[in-house]
Amino acid sequence: MEETTLNDLTQKYSKGAIAIHWLTTILILVLFPLGKYMEDLSPADKMGLIRIHIILGIIVFVLTIVRTYLFFKAPRPEDIKTGSKFNDKLAVWIHNAFYFLLFGIALSGIGSMILGGYGEAMQMGDPESILPHGDVPPLAAHGAMATIMMLLLILHVAGVIKHYLMKKENTLRRMF
Ligand code: HEM
């Protein structure tokens, strides 16, 4: 496919940022359905899955901290130009929102773990310590932010596809 010169696609993100981008994508695509699936299980049935969810979630948290460091310290390619001022801003806004949401989701997850008795349940191997969802305020925020993030993820992917179709530019080249 012939390419236009709206953006310089030879500019790439740093190797670390690229690795974290894809690793986080995979982990989020596991964590979200896992979280939703666990919701309806009894505490005794979900103990093992919660352990996996917490470990993978903490990995995402650590990766997000490193990614935030790279955001400020590693060279970054220029923001994509789409030909529309609104879409230019929307893309940057969505990228930035991912950082805030990932921090919010991780911190509310850790809050839920502590306040919801999950930590104790894991340590003692006792599912009885887990409180009902309604008694764990950060869990509602955790679920809401995770859902918003998945909606933004759909927009993020739609943006890449739309740009490819309309402008004939494969912006993914900057992410490999
Ligand atoms: C990007 C990372 C994460 C995503 C996408 C995610 C997603 C979710 C979702 C969708 C739910 C169901 C919430 C609901 O709608 O009620 C959930 C539940 C939960 N998450 Fe996460 N989560 C992430 C990270 C974490 C972290 C870092 C922790 C803790 C260290 C954590 C702890 C929990 C706990 C304790 C539950 C409740 C499980 C239950 O009792 O059913 N999550 N998560």
C-alpha cells in the first residue's frame, strides 16, 4: 500500500516502552475477563484465581511505573498527526488516560485487597475473610475504571485502523 508523508513512521518508541506496551496489553486482556468472571464465584471457588489476578495486576502496576519513568526520560516520537485537530487531541488524551487509569486500577485493586480481606484470605488460606463486594468501596471504583479502560482500548484500536484506512499509514510501525 502506498504511504503518505503525514507522519515520520521511522521514528519509534524506545525498546522498553514497546515491550511494556505489548506486555501490558496482553496482561490487561487476561485481567479484565478474569476479574469479571471472578465476580460471580463464591469466595472458596475464586481463591486461586484471585491470587493469579493479584500477581498479574501487580506486574502491570510495576510495568506502569517503569513506563511512566520512560515517558519522561526516554526519547518519544512526535504525536501522530491525523489531519484533524480534534482527532490529534483525542489520540493524545486517550494515551494519557491509559496512564491515569492504570494507576487508578492498580491502587484501587490494592485498596480492595487490603480492605476486602483478600490479603488475609490469601495468607491464611481462609476464603471466609473475603467481604461481600458491597462492603469494599474501592472495588466499585476498580471495576468502573477497568470498564472505562476497556472502552478506551476499543477506541485506541479503532483509531489505529481508521488512520490506516483513511491515511494509508501503518502507525503500528512505531510500536515494533
Ligand atoms: C490493569 C490491571 C487490572 C485490571 C484490568 C483489573 C480488572 C478487574 C475487574 C474487571 C474486576 C471485577 C470488578 C467488578 O466489576 O466488580 C476486578 C476485581 C478485582 N481485582 Fe482487579 N484488575 C487489575 C489489577 C488489579 C490489582 C493490581 C489488584 C490488587 C493488587 C486487583 C485486585 C482485585 C480484586 C481483589 C478484585 C475482586 C475479586 C472478586 O472478589 O471478585 N486487581 N479486577
